[in-house]
Amino acid sequence: MEIDQKKLQQAGIDKDCIARLYARLETDVAAGLYPGAAIAMARHGQVVLSTNFGLARLATNETPAQKADSETLWLLYSQTKPVTSCAIWILAERGELSLHTPVAFYIPEFARNGKENLTIYHLLTHQAGFPNAMVPEEAWSDHDLLRQTVCDFSLDFEPGSKVFYHSYAAHWVLAALIEAITKKDFRQFISDEILKPLALNDFYVGVPESEHHRLVGAYYCPDAKENTNHVTDRNFDKKSFYQSGMPGAGGYATAADVATFYQMLLNQGTHNGTRLLSPRMVQYVTANHTEDRIDHFFGTPMHRAMGVHLRGNTPNIRGLGSTAYSQTFGHGGVGTSYSFADPNSGVSFTYLTNSRLTEPTHSKRLDEIITMAHAAINLV
């Protein structure tokens, strides 16, 4: 892989560390750990490296293998959550909602099943009380059904009493809330108010059919009998999912566009002259709101902010790299990926792959690779 040494030097990124990182990813792909990967690093508002490795899609009986390249759109899984959360931050800043007001104030029927005091803050910090609630596939396109489904969610615990990662449910509620307030499809609102203003032209929450040929095969899972053989999860390999824009797990993007989104946050809500958020809002939503409380899904503190999570100071961390500055924030995608934004250096980094590795392999490789990325940063 070619490295632009001048661009890295100007950005204060160590080229030798990046060369080692490239070699590691090439080794992982060659060993069959995952079919393909993409990384991007940005600083001072500019992407300084963006590289793809291996295959976007494996060969089938009907189609040849597809190489990963700059046009490939990678499934973000839960890396979608910060972008959906950003739509809520925007509405709060415009005075169209309060982060600490019950959802039922905006959607009255949401009060059903004891949820009358459940706030937007509870949703954003994974304290809502229904971590395993699901939305039927029919509601991906029928948003009247979506609204009624989330209103019928019942509580497993009192909102605010536990931190417990909500894989899907909380962000489906946020989607219904965006629609109730704006009278727009949540996917359109995210596109109009976040992706287009930031010129994130390769970032989709709801992928139009014209772009489906670019989608990575991110639905692969290691075969239980042979972990270098990858099998397809059909739940994520169909048109209805591509177009759903599942707000907690269905975004698609290039690594460069994800890293650029985090540059906006590192620059206090502004990117290339476009102001999306105020500095105060960015500071508030990227602060540690759950401190060192255990996230009962992961069994370790996750230092939840309001859409992302932080490194914090605990020994046990997830995804952001053991050596990270305590205020470093970001998010991951199940078994596949992670992004971080480091306020101390102004660097954002995104790592995406297309096979969902199981534990402990996934967390081990994340800490190794993300630490290699941190090692490349010089404080200039």
C-alpha cells in the first residue's frame, strides 16, 4: 500500500507507525480473519489517509469476488448510533425538544406500559429500560407501525436505574421521535441536516437502490467449524435492510466519511466552515454521563456520553484503545469495527471490516489495532 509521506508529515502522523498498521491489516486479511477492511485517519479537518484492503464481497455461485476500493460502502452496524444521536442534538439546540423531558411529552402514547417518565436522556445513555425490545421488519418501511411498536415497548427495569446497552430499541424510539417533531422521515432529516451540510457524500442512513452495487458484504460471520471460512447472515443481506436506515445499526459509509464526521465533533461542531452544532452542545453530549457504572450488557464500565462513549480511566475499556487519552470518544460496530476521536490531538480514526468476529478475538484485535493508530499520533 502506498503511503503519502508528505501528507502524513504535515499532519504530524508517524509514517513508520502507519506502515506497521498497514502491514498488520494486510496480514489479517491474508490470514482470512476477515475478507476486507478499510481505515481512515483525519486531523485539522482533513483526511490524511484512507485505504481499503482485501475483498468487499466474497465470490458466490452467481457472482465473482468484489475487491474493496474507494467506492465501497461499509456496513457500520452500531457506528450508526452517533449520527442518529446527532439529529437529536440538533433538535435540542434548536429548542424543538429538551434532552431531559419525557418522550411521552412529544409522543403521548409512548407513556404506555409505565414509560411516562422515560426521558430522551435515558435513551441516549442506554438507561431506557428495554434493552432487548425489537421492531418487526414490517416497521422498517411502515413508520406508523414503527411508532405504535415503540410505544408498546415494556420495561425490564426502571429507566435510569441501570446502564444496559440497547442494541436496537433506543434508537428506533429516537427515529420515531425525530419524525414526530419534524414531520419528516428520520432518514431524510439525517441526510438533509447532517450528511449533506457536511458534504458526507458517501454516508447513507437508508441506501438508495442506485447505490446498492457499492455495498460491502458486511453480513459475514466466521464459520463455527472453520473461522477463516465466512458465512452470510441473510438478516443483513437484503434490499429491505439496505433501505431501512436502521437508526442503531443500518448506516453505510466509507471510512473517510466516518472519520470526517468525528472531525466535526473535534472542531466543536464545525467542519470546513459549516456549523452543525455549538461548542457547548458538543461538550455536553461527549461528556461522561454514566461515570464508572457497569454496563450490564458488556460487564464493564462504558463511560456513556449521549450517543458515543469515552475511554475514561478504568483499566477495562472497550474499543477505543487502552492507551487512549481519557476523554477520547467514539463508537463501535458489532464484531467488526470502531472509530475514535481524540480531543487531545484532534485526530479521528476509523477502522471497518466485513466479518463479525466473536469474543475474545474481536476485543483483542481492536485493542491491538487501535493502539497502533494511537501510536502514530504526534502532538503537533
